[in-house]
Amino acid sequence: MRIGAAAIALALLAAGCGKPVDLKQVLTMTDVTTGYYDAGIVDGRNKISPEVIFRLHKSTDASLRPLSLNIAFKKLPPRGVTPPPGSPQEEDWDEVYTQSVPFDGNQTALLPYRAKAGYTGDPPQSRADILKHSGFQDVRVHIFAKHSATQWVEIGTFDIPRQVLAQ
């Protein structure tokens, strides 16, 4: 009786520990749009925030539940400035985390991710003027994915263009 229960427990444990999935191989990002979201007027100032929108496709029928995403927005050095050797080329700025991304079949709906951090300007400075300001720093977004207890894997990197996205 003990041996039978132990064998069943071991079989269930082995079934839950399936072959690891290489997320870089099975996930594809499509319908990618990047730019700045018009956040409207915040505390009396015009605000824009970097945003990335994409859809994930998986090339496997294996379940990727739970699939977590971490979207890291990083500032690039100002134009014409080269960081000293040994210093980071990108400055951490903001992150957005999703614990579980739902798939409908083998793809997701469009997934919008927007930084809470952003740039502001006093009226009458327009959103386009904010993008041209001398203190504006370009932003790069890194998209990381993690399935179950695996390590984080970078699945995409995009520079955010200086454009305000249509609502």
C-alpha cells in the first residue's frame, strides 16, 4: 500500500515537471507599436508617457500558464553624450509587471504597457514641444518573460520613437 501511494505521488510530481520551454524560441511579438501616450493634463501640466503595445504568439500548444511579463523602461543618454567607460548605457526609469498573461488559443489580445513616469510641460507647451525639449531623453523598452519557475528571458527590445500615439 505504501509503495503504491509513493509511486502515484512520484508520477504526479513528474507530470507537473514537464520539459522546460525556451521562451525565446516559442514566443513571437507581433503588431508592435511604440511611442508616447498623451496622458492629458496632470497637476496642471501636459504629460506624455512612453508606451509599447504588442501581441504575443506562441508556436507551441503547451500551456505557458503562468506567463509573467516585466516591461522595463530605461532612459538613454542625452543625444551627443557618451557615458564614461564602465558606467551604464541606460538609466532605469520605470517598470510594469504582469503576473499572468492570458492566451486565447495561441495568441494574446493586444497588450498595452505604459510607464507611470513621463515627461511634463507647462501650457502652452504642446506634447510635440515636450518631445523637442533639450532636456528630453530618449527611452528604450525591454520586454522580459518568465514561465513558471524559470529565469527571466528578454524577448524584445525597442527604442521609443519621438511620436505621440493616436488615442
